[in-house]
Amino acid sequence: MIRNLFLAGVGLLTLAACGEQPVSRPPCPQGKVCLTIGNTSEPATLDPHKSTGTWEDRIQSDLFVGLTQSAADGSTIPGMAERWEVTPDGLTWTFHLRDAVWSDGVPVTAEDFVYSLRRVLDPDTASEYASLIFLIKNAEAVNGGKAPLEALGVRAVDRKTVEITLNHPAAYLPELTRHHVLYPVPKHVVEKLGEKWVQPGNLVSNGPYVLKAWRLGDSVITEKNPRFWDAKDVCVDQVHWYPTTDAISAERRVQRGELDINTDISSNRIARLRQTMPGYVHTNTYLGVTYLAFNTRPNSKVPAFKDVRVRQALTMAIDRDFIAKGLLRGGQLPANTKVPPGVANYKPSPGPYWASWPLAKRQQKARELLAAAGYGPNNPLKFELKHRNSADPMQFTPALQSDWKEIGVQVTLAQQEGQISYADYRVRNFQAADAAWIADYNDPTSFLDMEKSNYGPQNYGDYNNPAYDALMAKAGNEPDAGKRADYLRDAETMMLNDAPIAPIYFYINKNLVNPRITGWVDNIVDHHRTRWLCVKSGG
């Protein structure tokens, strides 16, 4: 790995070229390598068992390492587990831990992993991601308070061996174990400090970095962990993570040298930035989808959303081609399905019945469906679309408003900071919601499990179809990969025709990266862990 100094000892203010704003960077200790990263949003928490956002995951992945971890190219490699094996039936996995310690010097043991997985599923933790690990034996019963924590299918065989027993085979488990909800937390600290364990000065981690400071609304600061098992190969000594909700402002900060990286770009500026900032723009295929959710709860302020005809009308009337190719223009693809192309272990769904129709035919059908449901010129459907204030939603939500106006629907837009929006979605404080989902692991279930009736807070529209649940269960218990893919395809097609959600476009990941940064590898999961990064000499 290249080892050198980047802006070591830089003063707080360095004047840029004449007429430009001054460059403002935090001072970097003499002889150290420092990075400044724009991270889209303020974290709600750094507790890996209670967070949900990619902006939180980026920081947490520097603080913690799970049984597996992401390599520089996004692939799954050993983490805390040096190796593992699985029984022939695919149900019992045994992970063998490396020698490692927490940042306070206490050894990391198998019991920390047992404690951590039980903590995720403990109803008192209220982890919004608990359902992600319902594949573990007895997990759903534990989370529902119907079985004791000790019934969970996880045990410490000895201090360095973790055994996980599943309800059904899941070849993707090593990819899932790198997810933040499966990170270990220090039992000896959490039990002593409770909720305060995650505060600066208290947080003990097992990853390449430790938490130095968290200044709300300003920055999170992490520093190299000298006790990390591979500390000798970690180049960057200090990282300042900044919330950057305004992508264009962040773009200018990267251009001035205040930020080394920003983790988002306004899509319609990508072509221009390739010309004005050559070498900075990084885009890549991404396992993600932007979609809308309709609140179908009985107490919803828009009872019309309980009518499938209304949901279908709103979904089919969207001009996805214009949004993806004419408005955003960053390489996004129009989406009529939730599962993106290229996801492993899948046979693509043909989409809803109207997927191949031209826009004019869809609009006419949408008007007919609305009329059948009792809505028209004398009784227009009215509702509010709540959306994130990040770069792309700010562009495409007015287009949705216009599309729906064409079929006689009146929509008001309500923008919020992304973290606040998702908090509202999880408690169903919305009528219609703009959301996005990035795969937690490369399998269609990462997208389709969310619409299962037992999934919890992230099934934003509370979709509940026993037939869908049954197909998903059949897929989960099917050992034949081809038949499993068939069940998943049929389940997605059923769900799309029920229209609890409206897919809009498939993501690309897009980052601005100073060309002096080394070790950056564009990849399909958009994982760029700081431990793999460094800086060219002469920067």
C-alpha cells in the first residue's frame, strides 16, 4: 500500500485562487494522513443495531468489522472470521474467529457475537432491521417476544467459534454477515453503560477506526485504531465525515479541496462535471431502486390508497423514461420492477400487466381506473407526496406531480431531510412517500422480503397479501435454485400488480473523488471502506 502524507499540518484556512472562496479544512496533525468526506446526511445513531441509512453504515463500517467484510472491490472477504464451513444441508454455519481485541484491549470473543445477535432481536432494542435476520432459527419468535433470547439459533462453541443455525439454506449468509446489523458490539461496555455506550469517549469498537468526536450538525471524526489487527496496513489516520445534504454545494467544496470525497452527485450534472472536473466523477451499476410507497393503513388520511385500482392508476401513469433518461441523465434505468437487473440467483419478473404499454395507453387506463374508483374532474384525488431533499428526489418529484396532473390527480410535495423522511416512513407518518432501497446482500430477497407482512417498519405501505407471503416462504424453503427463482419471480409479479409500491428507476452509485485518492474501486455495492484508501505523494 502507498504510504505518504496528505495536507499534513495544513492550517485551517488556505486561500484559493484569486476571486474564489477560501479553502477551509480541519487541521491535520503533523505527519498524519487525513481525509474529509461528504456523507449526505447526519447520522441518527452510530449504534449498528439501530441504524438504517447508508450514510450511517459508511461510518460504522470503519468502526466495526463483522464475521465477514467488504474488500476494496466490494466483494465479500473474511473479517473477524478467518474461515467458515457449512453442513451439507446448508443449515448450520460455523465461523472461526481470528485473534483480535476491542479498542480498549479486551479480547473479542464468540460470546460477543452471540450477545450482539440476541440484542438485535430483543424486542427492547427495537431494531428496525431485526427482520433481516429472521432466517436464523427462532429469530422471529424471539423478536416477537414468543421465545426467550436463549432460543436463538446462535451459540458460542468456544471463545473463538460461532455457530449459526438457519431456518432454511441461505448460500448468501457470508455476504449478509458483513451487514451492520450483524456487527458485534462490546458486551462488557454495552451492559455497563446502556444507551450511553455509543457516545464519544464511551464507544469501543473492533474495526480499523475509533470514534474521536461527534459534533451534531457539523462532523463525525474517526481516528485510526492502533489495536486493530491489521493496523499496519491502514494508511489514513483521521477522517472527518460531514453531512452534505446539498449535493451542488458539496460539489463546489470538492472542487475547492475542502472535501476529498462526496458520496453523491446531482445526476443531471454528471456530464458537465466530467468536463469541468476530469478524473473526479465515479459512477457504477448499483443494486438499488427508487420507488414510491402508498400508505394503506386503515387509519390512512387517504383511504383511496386501499383501493388497488387507485394504486395501479398512479403507478402506471408515471413517465419513467423521461425521469431516468431525460431528467436525471446519469445512467439510471427506468424501473417497472423492484429487483434490479443483474441481481444474483434470479429470473426477472415481466413486471405488472401494463409494463409494455406506451405512456398514452397507460394514462388512458389510469383515468378509467380512477373513474371506476369514484375519482374524476368533479371529485379529484388529492394527496401529499413526502420526499427526501437530496439531489435526485428534488428533481424527479415535480415530474411525478406533473404526470399525475395529466390524469386529474392533485398532489402537493413536502420535502424533508432524508433521515427525517425515513423516520416518518417507519412510523407511517405519510400519505405517499418517495424512498430508495439499496441491497443489503446480492439476492432478490433483499428487495422482496420488504413486502412480506411480517417485515415490520420498512414495509412502509403495510402490504399484506397471504398469497405473496406463501410464495416467499416456498422460495425460502426451496433447495432447488431454479425453482426458488421461479417462486421469487412469481411473487414479485403478484406484488407489482397489487401496486403497494411504484418502482421508478434503478440506481447508479455516483461519487466525487479527488484523483489523489488511491485504493478507490468502483463496485456494485458502493462499499469504499476507508481502510483500503490512501493518497498519492505530492498531493
